[in-house]
Amino acid sequence: MAGEVDPPVTESVFAQAVLAAAPHGGSCEVLRLAEGKLWTSGADGRLACSSHEGDTLSRNWAQKISKRLDSPTAAISLDGRLLAVAEETQAGFQVWVHELDAKGRMSLQKPRNAGRFTLNIRHLSWHQTLPYLCISTDDGKLDVWWEESQGSSTTASRRQLLKGLEGGVRCAALDPQSKLLAAAFTSGQLVILSFPEAAEKYRSTLWPKSVSGSGHLRLSWQPNGKRLALPGLRSLRLLPRDFGEVQELTGGHRYSTTMAVWSPSGEVLASASLEAVALWSNDCLQRIFEFKVEPSSFAWGGQLLAVGTKTGQVALLPALVHTDTANTTTGPSEKETKEEVAEVKEVSEVCSASEKQAEETKSADAEPSTPLEKRTELFQPAVQMKFQPGSTHRGRRRLLAWNEHGCLKLVIGSKHRLVEVDYYKCRDPSSLREIKADGVEIGALGPGLCALASSRHVAVHWAQSSFEHLVPDGQCVEALAVSRSFVAFFASPQRFLHIFTPAFTRIAELDMPHDIVSMVAFDQMLFCVFQAQPEVEPQLHFALFDLQKNDKICGCLPISPHSTLRWIGFSAEEQPLTLDSGGVLRAMLSTSSKSWIPVAEVGHECKLWPVEAGGGVLRCMEEHF
């Protein structure tokens, strides 16, 4: 690795991104930005075209492109002529290529079949200039579909370059010269192949392992084909075409980067992380746009960058860069129209308003400091701790669990430990009881039963009976959840998720890729939150198990910038919920879209304790612990 490149920073490097609502429910993917219009797809399964004026979007039309009510994987070619759509059918997962008309709508022509696959299609990407489509799938297949002209007609071809030998393919990118194909795998490896021969040219392990369906990642070749931008760390890595020394761009992100894309001219490189989008020029940091929601997609259009987010909002960012550095090789395009310059100026004025206000409020006698120093002073790195929902951590009398069923209190005496059980919804002689619980550290409460765990034992207690399970040697229980139909616990350091019936008949034993943060059960559902190895701040992932349907969905879990996760739970309608230290309550929109949306703000200063949710109401108690 080359030494880190410290970007020059100025007082105007930071700006707050201005978000506009996109015409979709849930997540939004930006597909194309051209001629004052933005094409997007979203959780409603539609392709939408919107006009933009400043930071405002006005929908022109929307067209159904997927039969399912979730966010389809889609991509539009750079010339706006072809639309690739991936969707799940009864026969598997299918990719279709549609012709677009002059208005950017799907034409009435029958779409062409670009491939059928066994598992989910993770990523679709078009070549920068040619009609070549890269198809990346969770079953490890890497295909390229392309269109060829033969006289007055066109034909389509497809070639499979890899077939399930490296794990799932997270994303792929074909270089501008159509000679090299770079692919990132769930195994953590970057593999670069020659095209179309599929001969291996380069291989290296650059990322930690990723489970299928999680770990958003997007690679990008420089338009001249000289370098490949590699996100995945807080620094942005640039791999030269000859596979020589890797360069690192630092200072733009506090979280790991997830996406990188070059502007069509190659002057500007954009990168994204959980909380920010950074713009680079001549390998120097030019600007950082801070986001309150996580960016999920990019689309360049002239000197504007469209950014889609996981909450269904869009930001239009001006890509004005300084080109007077000594190593500048290309200047701004002389073909920019007056309209494009006007659009950039208008958006730039909106984005710089917050900067101007911050400048005016500076103290006259304040000591000078760089923007990066100010950012560090304002936002100290957050550390995510493990927790049981509704528990406290200190005192000789503390809560192990507190939820809609009741509460578990641990009383640490001079000789023994007792657990006091109080079922709120069951007022009979068994609703209040004490359990001798020496060694117990964590607990979980379900409807009419509770689970208690020490470092080596897990026990489930009903009103009249109890069952115990011995944890295997070398494992330690770190999280616990219980419902009427199952009990689950997470054991480290092997990261095994054990699921049993309440009488400890084994249901499943799963090897998980990340450390546990918390878990909670409701009826037949188990909701787990995991943390990837953090570099500065939390990088959270979730897994939602439906034991009745034998189904699992997983993905990245959004939290507010500079925050940690405080609580997780379910609503009475079986909707997973999260609350972070920023006071933002989020709910999963649907299990098919895997999208999370903010539904309420309880404030970060008012310490409220969620107890029960249902019917659109969150019932809380004020903390006094």
C-alpha cells in the first residue's frame, strides 16, 4: 500500500446535503441524470422520471417495471436507450433488457431475456459507452450480456465468465476499453479478469467476508481506464491498471466507504459512506456533503451528481472543483451549456447557505482550526455496546428485561442472586415469583415465560416447570431472546446463533459473520443486530428470521450519524423497530423491500425507555437508572 494522501482542506469543504422527496415509497435508486431530468426506481416497483429545479423534484411520469412490490435491481445505459431490470419470478431470478423511447419510457417492444439465475441478482451495471451489461448474482455467477449490430438488425449475446466458485458476486465493473472486468466477491476478494477470454489477471483479498444480501459495495473504473476505485474502508483505494502500488485517499469519511463513481469527464471522483458523500479531484479532497440518511446510489449528469438514499430521498450535489493545482491534466469542459452552469449555480447556492450561516456565527476570538479538526471536536467517535432490550447495567438491583410482558429484576445479595419476575398481563399467583439464579448475567422475557443465562448455562422458566441447557465448552452467551415457541442465544467467540424450542430441542445452529449487538423475539420472528468490525463508528447489520416460514432476510441497519443503537423491538403488528441515541425511531417498511424509515423522534436529550409499541403508538417510561 502507498502512503496515505492527506487532502488539502479549506473552510468551505463541508456542506449539508439538501434532500428532496423522490416519487417512491421506501428506498430510491437513481438511474440516470440528463437534460434536466432524473430517472429513478424505488420500493413501489416503478420507473419514474422527474424534472429538477434546484433541489426540488417534480414527477413527470411513472411506469411499472416490476410485478413485485419491492425495489427492483435496475440500470439504464449511459445513452438512455436500454433499461435492464432484474426481478424474481416463479422460475427463478430473471434479467430483462427493455428498449426506451425518446421520452425515456419503456417501449412497447418485447423485452429481451438477458439471463435466468437461481439466486438473487445483486448488481447490474452498464459499460460507460458500449451496450455491455454486467450481471452479478448471489450464486456466484458473473455474466456479461451485450448487443451487436449486424447490418440493419441487432443481435444479443451473453457470456458467463465465472460460475459459483468464489462465493456471491457483490458487484462488477467493465473497464472503458472493454478488456478488463473487475468483480468483488462475498469472500472478500477482488478478482480482475480479461474480457472476453475470462483469464485471471489479478486477485487480492481486500474486504472482510460479507453475507449474501448485505454489504453494499460499488466499484468504478476511471473513464480513461487507468485506475479502479475501490471502496470498502474509510480510505478510498485506487488500484492502477498495471496492478502496481495502491494509492489511498483519506480524510473524506468517518465510516467505511460503500460506493465510488467517476464523473464522465474523469475530473471528479465521488465516494459515499453511511453519513457523507465526498468529492475528489486530482486525488485531493474538494468537498464533503453530510447526509442524515444513508446514500445508496449515484448518477452523474454534467456537473451535477444525483444521490439516492435508503429512505427514498434524493440529493442533487454540485461538483464544482478547483482545477488550478500543479498536477491538473484536464480542465472543465468548454462544451458546458449555460443551462447546466445555471443549474449548478442554483444548487450550489442552496448547499452553501448552511456554510455561510456557520461562518457568520464564528466567535471573533476563536482559535483557528481546520474543518477536519472542528468536525472531530463536534462529533466524537461513537462506540456501540452490546445490550439486552430493556436492561440496565449497574447496581445490585438492576433490570434484565422490561417490555410489554412485564419485567425481570436481578437482585444481587451477599450470598445469592435472585431474579424477580413480574408478568403485567397475567395477574394470578404465578405472575409474581422469585427464581434463584446464581451466576445469571442476562435475561429475556416472553409471554408467560422467561429465559436466564449465565456464562455456561441457559434456562427457560415457565410458571410450573423449567428446562436447562449446558453451553458447549469454549463458548460464552452474549445475547438472549425468548418467545412462546422458541429460545435463541448467541455464543462467542465462535459467533454461533443457537435456536431451540423452550424445552431445548434444537431447531437450528447458525454460523454468523459478525459480532452480536442485540436480539429480540416476537411470536415466530427473531430480530438480530450485528456489528462489523468497527473502524471508528458502528457499522450495523440486521437479520430477521421467520421460523414458521423458514425464511431469513438481512441487510444494513441505518442509524443517525454520530449515534449508537439504544433499543430494538417489535410492534404488535410484527414490525421490527429500532431506536438510536439520536432519538430517531425507525421501522422496517416491509420484509420484501428491507427498507427502514424514520417514524418518530423522541429527542436525544429526553431519556425515554420504550416498553411497548402497537397501533401507531410507542409507549415509553422515563429512565431513572
